[in-house]
Amino acid sequence: MANNDKPGRLDYVKQAVPAEGTPARHLFIVVNQGEYGKWRTDKSIPVVNVVQNFEIYTEDNHQKFPSVAANAILDEVFGTHNKDDAIAQILERGTLQDRPYNLQIH
């Protein structure tokens, strides 16, 4: 699968844009930059080819590494803790950033 070419190395993040009136949080997903660019103009490309995995990550100043966002945070920011819906919102409204993270994928 194209989005698993570099297991353990997550290269590109898609930063979430919080809904109006919700607290600002650093939430992101990891995407394949090339596939994301294609997906933006061709929504027939499966999301599974765009995202590294179906997790939404958060990070704050007290953490060394990103962690999976809790359902309560997803509800607060996206109005749902359904990951597919939250990921769709991030893909549509978020900002692509080139920020390498070295994480172990289990």
C-alpha cells in the first residue's frame, strides 16, 4: 500500500483547523503528501491511500511525542468522536505541514 512505504516514519501532517467557537488545539493526522495532493482534486481516490492510519494525534508542551487524541477532545473540537468524520474535516479544512515525526507504529 502506497501510504506505508516508510513504516515507522511519519513525514507529513495535516493540521486541524478547529471549528469556530471551539478551543484551539494542536490536532493532526499523518498523510501521504503526494496522495493528498491528488485527493484534493480527485475525491474518488480512497482516503485509505491518503492517510497513514486512521488516528488523530494531539501534542502539547508537556509531551515529548504526539499521542492519540481522546474522544472527549474530538467531541469538543469536531462535534463528534467518529474518527472518519473528524478525519474528513481535517482533510477538507486543515493545513498541510512538512513536519517529520519518528513514531513507532504498533
